[in-house]
Amino acid sequence: MFAPLDAARVERLKTAYSVRNLDRCASLSLVHHSDHQPRHGDLVLAEVTKVGYHQVLELTDGRKAKLYVGDEILVAYGARYAPDHFEAELPDDLGACDLVAAGGVLGKVRSRNAAVSAPTTVRPLGLVGDHAGHVINVSDLALGAPLAALRKPPTFVVVGTSMNSGKTTTCASLVHGLSRSGLRVGAAKLTGTAAGGDPWLFRDSGAVAALDFTDAGMATTFRIPLERLVTSSLLLHGHLMARGVDAIVLEIADGLLQPETAQLLDRPEIRKITSGVLFAAADSSGALYGVQRLRAGNHPVLAVSGLLTASPLAVREAQAGLDVPVYGPLDLQSPALAGELLRRAVAESAEAQLVDHGVDEVLA
């Protein structure tokens, strides 16, 4: 069963970042399927029943809207992997559940960090469908195939020890340094949970194009099959290349021990587009562990950055055990240093081709 959604009601909804690519001017419907099991990315209209940890909802334009009991919100179903906040799974039904991310993701909390309070709870009112009652999924809102690029620009991948280890700051700083050197830079966040802060920061840092996994049709990437993550990563990379950028910076969320992160890094398709890796760590021991693990997987590690760079002592500790440099945000924002990293990335990529294909094939 479904019923048309009144345009005035749609206009009043607090619509989350996770579903920002939905055309809210189109004819929408409210779909009621009592036996429907939510899928990752299904759009849902829900009523706030109790305001907990998330007291605001990030809207499509980035504004943080305060939440009140009784608010109707337009969000998407998904799971979440966030050791600093919530571990949440996809609900089994359309019953009461939790707002597990301010960017607009509904799930069932399985565990939470002791430092955070209980989640905001909601009552789903129905799935959101098109004019014919077909349930809309975030995947329906994804970008199409990109135009073919004339060249393949050098691509940096930034990964870290965990969430909040300084990955996004590292990405933004590198984007800024490369941009200041006169290059057109594209940036994307390949995995994580819907939130607009990162791609907007990339734009603020000078990126001429900034995307994230929501543009590839996912509200969150936790529990998403690996093949789809690989395809979506290549889609985002392809769209950045199609913009004719001179360099690309990609962020992979969470840490090396997160399943999707580890699996994605080791896929040959991702290795093929990677020219160099920057590793963000919160402390010196994490930096040593991360570089060793990446090196064991033959990843071209160029440098270490992250939260540890706030402490000169931690930098000295890390540098004593590393054979790659440790750079802080201000270092990466230097056009000269960013340019040097670009040259090293190009050299690393050329050397990898020699190893993979043989000297004669590369020179042919």
C-alpha cells in the first residue's frame, strides 16, 4: 500500500545529508509494507520519539537542525561502525529504531562507546517511494558512469589507525598544498557514514571537485559487499578524472583493522589507481604499526601524519622508528612539500609498473 506524499509535508521534513541527491520536487509516496525488511539505503520517513545523543540532524545543505520530539525526518537505513560512537546493524523490520549518525542513518544500536549517551530514537512512518509506490533507495540516486578521461592523474590514498586519527585533516592539508602549487585537485571519501563535513572541507581546501560514497549510492559503507565498494570507489575516481584534475586525494575511513578498509586496500583495482599512501596515526606506536602493516602489503607509503603531529615528542618517537617522514598539517599545506610528495608518488607508481609488467613492457 502507498499514498502520495503531500508536497507541503515534504517541504516541512527535516531531510538529511544521506538523501541529499533526492529530487524532493518529484512526486513522492509513503509506502507501507508491514512485512518489508529494510535494505541498506532504503529511504524512510520517521518521527523522533526521544532525543538522545544526536540532538541535531545534518540537512542536505549542511545546516545542523535541532531535533525535537515529534519532528518528521527523511533519512536512510544503514549500519554503522564507529568505535568512538555506535556500532549499529540494519533493523530486521520497520519498527522503532535509532538515529545512529547525524547525517541521517537509521539502525539498531548493538553497542556504544561509554563516553556517549543513549541514541535518539525514532518511529518509522513508512518507506519513501516514487509516484508509483516503488521504494526509493540511495543507490537509485547515484552518479551515472563518468565520461572517459584523457589521462590518469597521480592519486594519493589516505588511511589511518582508526576514526578520529587525523585522516580528513591530512587529506585537506594535502589538497590545499597541491592547490597552492597551481594544480587542479579532486578529492573523495570512499567509505564511512554519511556526513557532509569532509567533502565540504575538501572544497574549502581548494579541491575543484569533491565527492563521497553517497554520490555512489550509499548512506553508509559498513556491511556493504566488497565488490560494490570497489565499484563505487572506481566510479568516484572516474568522475574526478573526468573533471581533468591534475591530482586526486582519496580518503578511506576508519582504521586498518576495520574489515571493509583492510579488504578495500588489498584489492588490485584500488592498488592500480594508487600512486602513494599517506598514513594518519593518533600516536607513535600506531604510526609504526600502520606503516609496517602497509609495507607488508607492498603499499607505497610516502609519509605519516595525523593527530600525533600535535606532539613534538610523539613525532620524535615515531620518526626514530620510521624510514618515511612525519609531516603535520602545516607541512602538507606547503606547495613545495606537496609538490615533492607528488613527484615521489609519480616515481613510486612508475617503479610499481616496472615491477608488475617488466621494464620492456613499460618502455614499449
